[in-house]
Amino acid sequence: MTAIAEPSDLTELVHSATQRFARSDTPADLENAKAQFLGKAGRVTELMKGLGQLGIDEKKSRGAAINQAKQAIEAALNARRQALQDAELAQQLQAEALDVSLPGRARGMGGLHPISRAWERIEQVFASMGFDVADGPEIESDWFNFTALNNPPNHPARSMQDTFYVDLNDEQGQPYCLRTHTSPMQIRYATAHAKKHAAALARGEMSEIRVIAPGRTYRVDNDATHSPMFHQVEGLWLGENVSFKDLKVTYLNFCKAFFETDELSLRFRPSYFPFTEPSAEIDIQFSSGPLAGKWLEVSGSGQVHPQVVRNMGLDPERFIGFAFGSGIDRLAMLRYGVNDLRLFFEGDIRFLSQFR
Ligand code: DAH
């Protein structure tokens, strides 16, 4: 008998390799185990080295048997590798598992602020009556906020508006202010378009200005019906023959559309503003609903003063018309039945969510 290991030894080798692999429970340990059997100094390699001492026939059959054993060991190794990988993946999936049955976090639906809603509505209604919509600065020069509106320095009418001044002077050496009303937009808008209108008139074409300018305004004021920041909408309609009658029709139609009712009447009450002559407050009265029977003041208004038309760069002989300035907050309070203006600006979600 030769001293060569019988195939039963190989069976034993495959068996012990398979066992060793099975005991490896990390990829690193499995690689160590692989080296013991298949590495350069591993047991299979050692057997291969022993082949050199054999005769040619034995070498052939023994070589084939060793190769077979080697393949079996490799197969066992690969199976174990795969098993470890599968286990790791399974563990990872387990750790990162999503509980899809958990209810999601609901996203609260926001809504437009009631003032924004009123503002948008005002723009829509006036746009439908052919009015342009303009926007301008909230930090305003003395000229636009007062002087061009026929309200020069030291004029007593200036004290009608308690003004926030900014620590910065304009070119005339007058301090800038937070605009106390949207009326400066009359001058800004008309001036910006004055050349176009003059040219149209020179060609003998009819030309007119029809604009509203909604926006934020500021005064030193704070109570249930006044806030230091509030909103106004300015209106201006100038043309060859625009009269108080047009103002009344326009404003009444606006109110009917804004409040969505025909049960509404309007009156003018004489008033004073430096930039209009004559001037009037506009009051409205509902004939039904919770506010029925009360006259409610909603706007200042008047026929634009000729000096103001001149300050716009227009000829008061050719351009006549009306202006108005209404409180958007006041209109919103009436439309939504809110009795304290401050509620609009406190940001209380219990109040605001009612308007979603
Ligand atoms: N600007 C005035 C104010 O804030 C309101 C006003 C009155 C605007 C008459 C006008 C107007 O355009 O013609 O008190």
C-alpha cells in the first residue's frame, strides 16, 4: 500500500472545511478559513505538492480526486459566503423597516389672510371696471406724501395725519416718512404717464387715467379701529369729463360687487381734504343683513384739485376727475363681520383659520 491519502481522506477534508466554514459567522473569519484550506499554505495546496512523488497513473487519478475535493470546498465556501451576505441583508432590512401602517403627519392647509382676500377682491372688481392697478414705495418723500397733494409744510391739514418720519432727508431737505396714505400714488402714477397723455391730447385723441393703488400705510395710531400699519386703496379717474356722478356710479358698483349685494345705498357727506375740491366722505348703508340701517363711513373722496392736476404734469383745463381713498381693513371688517381691527394683525391662528 502506498502512503497516499485515500479518497476517504478527501471526503474528510471536504467535511472539515464545510464545518469550519459553517462556524465562520463573519466574512473576515470566513476568509481566514478559506486560507486554511485553499490558501498558498492551505491543506489542498499541500496535497497538490505531494503529487510530485507519485507515478504517472496514480498522479492522474489522485490529481483528479484532489481537484474534485477542491471544487467541493470552493462550492461550500461560496454557499457560506452567500449565506452570510443574505443574513446581513436580512438584518439590515429588519433594522431599517418602515411601518407603513403608521398614520402620516397631516400637512395643515394654509389660507390667504382676510386682508389679502379683500385686497385681491378689490383689485378684481376695479380691474373689471377698466382700472389699472399700481404699486409704489412705502417710504415716501415729503413731495409725494404731502406737498404735491396741496399740503405744503406748515399747512394745518398736515396734522390730520400723525406721521412716522424716517431719519433721512430728501433732496429738498425734507425728511422721508412712512406714507400716511396711498394718495401719493396719484401723483406718481399720473406723472409717470403724463407725457403719454399730453401727446395723445396733442393728436386730438381722448386720453384718461383710471387707476387704483392698494397698499400699506402708516400712522401713529393704535386702538380698536386704528392700527399703526393699515391698508388703503387709492382710486383716481381723470379724463375730459369725469364727474362726481361717475364717482358715485363707480363706487356704488364697486361696493355692490365687493359685498355681493344690491341692497346697498351710498351717500356723500361734505368733508375736507387739501387735494380735492369739493371733498366728501362716502358712507354706505345696507338695507338687509346684520349691519342694516346704519350709515358706515368707507372712504374719503373728492374732485381732484386743479393744483394737484398741475403737480401731476397735466393741464387742469383738460383733465378733471375724482379720487378716493378707502380703508381696505375697514372694508374687510364690514365684509367679514370683524369688530376689532387689531385681530387682523395679531396672527392668532384661531382667528385666521376661520377664513380658510
Ligand atoms: N388720503 C386720505 C386719507 O388718508 C383719503 C382720501 C380722501 C383719498 C380723499 C383721496 C381723496 O383720494 O380724494 O385720509
